[in-house]
Amino acid sequence: MKAAPDYVPAHGLLRGKSVLVTAAAGAGIGFSVAQRAAEEGCRALFISDVHERRLNEAVAAIRTATGLEAVYGQLCDVSKEDQVQALVSQAEQQMDGIDVLVNNAGLGTSCRVVDMSDDEWQRVLDITLTGTFRMTRAALRSMQPRGRGVIVNNASVLGWRAQVDQAHYAAAKAGVMAFTRCAAMEAAEFGVRINAVAPSIAIHAFLKKSASEELLDQLASREAFGRGAEPWEVANVMVFLASDYSSYMTGEVVSVSSQHA
């Protein structure tokens, strides 16, 4: 197994932009992409989550680590339309417009199809897929009249690949991929770009609590590097898609994976 590479220094990819990231508290991809955005020079950062304590801690941690004072947080459950509207409205006002939206919010559980209730199926799709739709719809209503903006969605390689106990999550992430492609075609005429990443496995504290060490080891062993990604390795690709370096890309789903072909 190869060790993770050294943390990549910032290059100012998001200098002068405002960024909104959902589900950014804790230690996962959302927090990593939020911190990376601040490191890459964004002028303002707005993050949301459903956990108030962790959200406040994330805001403080990013301010301390990056020196960016314009870091704001607000509670938001993306399965609630009123909370989505309130989040986008406040972020628009606080940051004088949203330049970049990162849709990171998602929910995964493990359950076989024959044992899965309607409620479990619906909950995973409502947060992971419909939540991405709600946030995108709200952001586009502000971005399109301005003629600019970028949206980056967090999908998963499970949108392409099969895994036992993950039918609901895989269906939701495949939906995020299809939604990304279709929404991108509609937004293109307004100068707004929409892309997605599809990570294989990123190891972080929350995942270690929700999945067994045996399963994580098994998944990591399938990777060419023999390890899962660091959350910041996924965040780097999301920042690239959010930046002007990817100006000709829209409707794309970029695999962030070292899995064998």
C-alpha cells in the first residue's frame, strides 16, 4: 500500500470567488472542499450542515487554518425546501452573490433490497438526489440572470458500479450523474457550468464510524494504490471543476478513483 501524498499547496484557483458548500461540517469531503476553497483564495465562504455544534466548529476551524474571516455557517436540511431557500437567500445576501455551489450533502446506509423499507429508500434518495436538485434549482435562479456561476455535485462510482447493500445509494448517485448532465445543458445558455465528481472511496472519521474496518479494508484493497483517497484529494478535483481552469467543461462526471479498469 502506498502512503498518501503530501498535501498540495494552494495555487489561487478560486481567487475572488464566493463559495457555498453543503454538508461541510465534520471531517469528510465537504469540510475538505470548504477549507480548500478558502486556501485557494475565495473571497467568501458559506457552509451548511444539519449538526449545529459541528457546523460552528467547522467555521471556526477554517477561519483559524486559512485566515479567511468571511466564513459563515447556517443549518440546512436539504430535504426541506424552506431551509434550502433560506440557505441560498442568506448566502446570496451575505456574500453578494454565489459564484460556486458545491452540492456535497448525501446520505448512505447499508441494506439489502428485500429488507429495505420504503422509508429508508425514500430518505436516501430525498437527501442525496432530490436535495441536489433543490439546491441546484435555487442557485440557478440567482446564477442564470447574472450570466455566470459554477455548480459541482458529489456523485459516486456506485452510480456506475454495483455493490451489495447499496441499491438505494447507487440509484441516487446515478440520478445525480444524469441530473448533472441534463441540468448542465439547460444552464449552458446562461453561462453557468455544472459538473460532478465520482469518488470511489475517501477515508475519513465519519465513514469509519458508519462502516466496519473489514469493509473499508476490502474496498481499499480494490484500489490500484491499495488505499482509499484522502478527502482533500477529492476536494482538489472539485476545486478544479469550480475554477476557471475547467472553463470548457460542463455536464461531465469526473471519476476520482484509482480502481483497476
